[in-house]
Amino acid sequence: MNEPRLNLPELTVSELSMALKRTIEEAYGYVRVRGELGKVSYHGNGHVYFDLKDDRASIAGVIWRSTAQRIRLKLEAGLEVVITGRLTTYPGRSQYQIVVDTLEPAGLGALMALLEERKQKLAAEGLFDEARKQLLPFLPAVIGVVTSPSGAVIRDILHRLADRFPRRVVVWPVKVQGEGSAAEVAAAIEGFNALPELAAHGLPPRPDLIIVARGGGSLEDLWSFNEEIVVRAAAAGFIPLISAVGHETDVTLIDFVADRRAPTPTAAAEMAVPVRAELLLDVDSLARRALASWRRNQEARRNELRAAVRALPDADEVLALPRQRLDHAAATLRRALRANAHIHRVDFSQLSGRLSPHLLRGVIERRRERIGTFAERARRAMRHLLAARGARAERGAQLLAAFSYRGVLTRGFALVRDAAGRPLRAAAAVPAGARIEIEFADGRVGARAEGPVAAKPVAEPVKPRSRRSGPGQGDLF
């Protein structure tokens, strides 16, 4: 055994711990370390304590509250990070630790660059324009939820909907993290939009609103909702969509294309439906206001009617003068009727005196003679008119007979017709063997044409001999 060196200075535990602290801080005043988070503990005062490890070693770390407020990343065990800070010791436990100044996920810079590039590309296509966003329905009948079926997210949404206004909820289960999760989320959004408007063949009805929800996590955990396939599926759908991915500080690309962004899944449920109790109170309040308004209006009309009634004159005053005129007219009516009857009686008496039987007989005789004269004149005019019309008809008959072809037939001519009854005017129009009809003055006969006949020479007329003989011949007479 080595003998103790008694000439060494004697140090207290605190002195030794402080000496070690100074040595470590002077040798490693500011370091940058990469590793995986082990146990992470959020203290009530805002400080964060954790272990940073690799496959062979581990070091304790602390983030003071002022620094933790600047870190927008939720720290979880298993997250690989790059830490910049000061190396120091904690004398109370004889351990060294790193006091964090900055913390970022390992490879976060590359991911953020890719995310920014993709964001600018989709924004240039107009997928993030406010003009494309739709209004959320006031009270959707069916709400579709795209999320993991096992987790606190769907329970929070269902619980919040039940508290505010119970609605029918259709859940499309998907993976919200890991390989293939982005394709499942995009397929769920497209599937909801492809459902029929009414339930048919065992399919649920098309929802009036879609909520895409997931709990918080790191940038890598939420990366599925930054994939282009998910963003384009959300942009192509015609059903209003609420994005509720992560916590309030987490931002993904689906948030920009969604019609509304909710900071949490619970907030998404609050956006989706109103509070039923508040609606009932509003309806009741509006009903009371409408009834009160109707009563005030009725009372105002009643007051106007009362004022109008007071302004109107009394009925007896209005009817006094007409009533007096009616009484006066009734009193004079009887006398007027008697006077009128007397006047007509006198007129009738005068007319009856003029209409004696002798005078009536004379008038009747004169009227009879006048009627007889008019009748005789009418008869003479009728006979004259009939004679003139008869002569006119006879002249027309004579003229018709003069122009009729029958007069020609009586002079020995004949009219030839074909089988259809049409007149034939030329021999060339009659083919051999044709059926013809010949009309004479006294009737018609049928015949059949035998063909053209050679024309016979016409004998020249014999010129009369001159009474004077030619030279050398004497006159017989």
C-alpha cells in the first residue's frame, strides 16, 4: 500500500466541487453537442431537465425558463437534437451538466429548407389563396374526422362535440405518423369527398365538414401533414376542412390550404358546431323580442285608432241633415204622386177625346188606300225586273250557243278525243292502235287508230270556161 501523502493541502467537499467546476468551465466553456434525448422533465417553474445520450455515454442537461420559452419544439424522449451551451457542474450531486443556450432537432435545417421550398411552390400554384377557402357550415349534420382511432384526439373531439351540440361523427381511421401515413390521410380526405350525398349500399353519408386532427409532436412526427399528396388532396376537396394538427405552435402545410386552422383538436370541435344551449337562449330571446315588438306595434295602432275615433264627429251630427232631408222628401212624395197622377189623367182625357171611332175609321181607310197603292207599285216593279232579267238570260244563252263547239259539230265536223277524254289536235299525237273517241253532233262512237294514212291529192277546182272562145274557135252560143 502506498503511504498517504500528508503534505497535500486539505480541501473541503465544497472547495473540491468548486475547483472541479472552475476547471470544467474553463476547459469547456462553450460546446456544441449532438445526441438523443433520454428522460425529459418539465418542471413547474418552467425549467426543463433532460438527459442527452448516445450509445456509450450520457450527460445531464438543463434549460432555464427564459431559454425554454424561446424553444418552439416539444421535447420528447428519443428525439435527436443538436445543443449549444455551457458545460458546468452541479455540486449538490457531484455531476456535470450542460446548460442549454440553443436547441434544434438534428437535421432540422435541411427539413426546414425543404419545407420552405415546398411551401413556396404550392403557394405559387395558388393553393393557399384566401379566395379558395370556403365558409364552414353553421350546423353540419355529419362531421367526418380523419385521425387515429386510438388516442386522445378522437376522444377530445367527441367529448367536445357532445358538450356543445351533438352531431353524427364518421371517423376515417388512419396512421398519423410514420411510413405510409401521408397516403392514408390523403386517401381519407378523397374518400370523404367521393361518398354519396345520402347513405346508400351500406356507405355512410357524405359529411358536411371534415376535421383532420393529430396531437402534438416534433417536426419529424408531423411531417406527414407537410407531404404534397396531403396538401393537394385537401385543396381538391369541395367539403370544408378544418386542420387541427399538433399544438398551437406547430405549423404544417395542411394548415395553409385548409379552410380553417384550429390550434388544437378540441378547438376544431368548437369551430365545427355552435353551443346548443346558447342557440336555445338566443332563439328564446329573439322570440321574446318579437312578441314584445308585436305588442308594442299593436298598442301603437290601438292608440292611433283611439285618436282617430276622438277626432271623428258624432254619428247623430253627421246624419242629422240627411235625415231631415229624407223626412222632407217623404212628406212631399205623396203630394207629388197625386199631382203626377192628376196630370197624366188630364192628358189621357184629352187624347181620348181626339180618338173618336169616326176619326179612327177615316185614318184607317186612308192608311189602307196608301198601302194598296204601294203594293201595286211593288208588283209592277217586280214584273219589270223579272222581264229584264229574262231577256238578259236569253241573250247569254244565245251567245253561249254561238261560241259552243256543238254548233260546229252540227255543220258536219267531228271532235276526236283520246282514251282519257282529252281532245286530239294533230295526227302525230295519235299512235297506232290507240283507243280514240269521236264525237258527232248526235252522239259519240269509239274507234281504234290504225296509223297514219297517205294524204289524197286534192282535185283542183274546174275553172269555168270563158264565153269567149280562143282564136280559131267560135262561140257555141
